[in-house]
Amino acid sequence: MKAWLIHPDGRQKELELRVGDGLSIAHQHLGDITLDLTRVRYNGHVCTMVVDDMGHDKALPVNAVATAAYLAACIPGTTHQIRGPVVIFDQLLP
């Protein structure tokens, strides 16, 4: 399984992990936050993205890459923005 840490400034880092490491990897890279998981379309695949659930309340910067992945999986007309760093996994987490 692979994952990508994507920062709001566009920097991306590929992460190698074992099956079952998903949420611990997300906490390791995003910190001790309230996680929210959502389905996204990234690199042509349906994947799971983990975000800081309080990103809007904390006024974190908009993450354009994560927002595009999110909107690609949403119904047309959705305008929600993803804020702060995210971790996107190359598959759906159970």
C-alpha cells in the first residue's frame, strides 16, 4: 500500500506502509488531530483521504491538490475546500 502526504503549498511526499498502518501513519504525519476520512479520486483511482476535521475552524490554508481530488469524487456543484495537509491512500481503507 502507498500513501502521499500532500501539503497546502503543493509539496508531496510518497509514503510506504504496510496494510493496517493507515491511521497511525496519518496521525504520524498530520499530528494528534480529529481525523476525517473521505473518498476521493486521485491519480485516476478512488482512494481514501484523511484530513484534519477542524481545518476550516483552525483557518488552515487551502490545499488545492486535495480539494481537486475531493471535488473529482463529489456531485457537481460541490464547493467545499480542503484545508491543511492531508494523507491520501492509494486504495479505500476498510
